[in-house]
Amino acid sequence: MRIRSNQDRNSPLYMISVVSRILEVHPQTLRMYEREGFVSPHRINRQRFYSDDDIEQLDLIIKLIKELGVNKAGVDIILRMRKRMKALQGEMMEMMQFLEDDVREEFERHIQEILSEE
């Protein structure tokens, strides 16, 4: 959908009027989702600016509410669970890296043992 790097995905870029057109919702709907704590756009001189990540989050919220009939409390639970899942996924990836390092180190030790026998 977007072609910005992961580093840029959290950069505020879009004004509320642009986001409301992208997502085809009234700006007041976006303000309501902010009041509910579902999204926190950056503010510059009282103007809201949304990042790509914010837009993806809002798109998910809109789909949950409009297409799946999830109420606001349900959306809150789903968003919190997604956040926890992402954190756990990050921890798992870190652990996998350590495992990979351990396997690599073991392999290097094994190679050194073989070479030292010759």
C-alpha cells in the first residue's frame, strides 16, 4: 500500500482532511477514535498529522467496527492484544537470533576442532 521505509512509517505526514479522504470517513470520526485512545496523531500547532502506521491502525479500526461489527470495547481489546503480540514477536525474533548465534558458534568450534586434529 505504501512505499516508505519502516523507519519513515511513524513520521507524521498526513493532515486529517487527507486521512479522512483516504479512509472515506468524516474527520469527526477520526477525532472520536483519537478521544477513545485508539490512535495518537502527532500535533503541530494544534493540527493533527498522521503517519502511515496511524493510517493502517485507523483502517483496521474502521474495518473492525464497520465490517465486523466489533464495538469500541472490543476494538480496544483487539488493539491491545495486537500490541502485545508484536512485542512478543520481537522478543521471539531476538531469541531466534541468539539461537542462530549459538548454533553458528558451535559450528565454528566444531570446525576448529576438526582443523586442529589435522
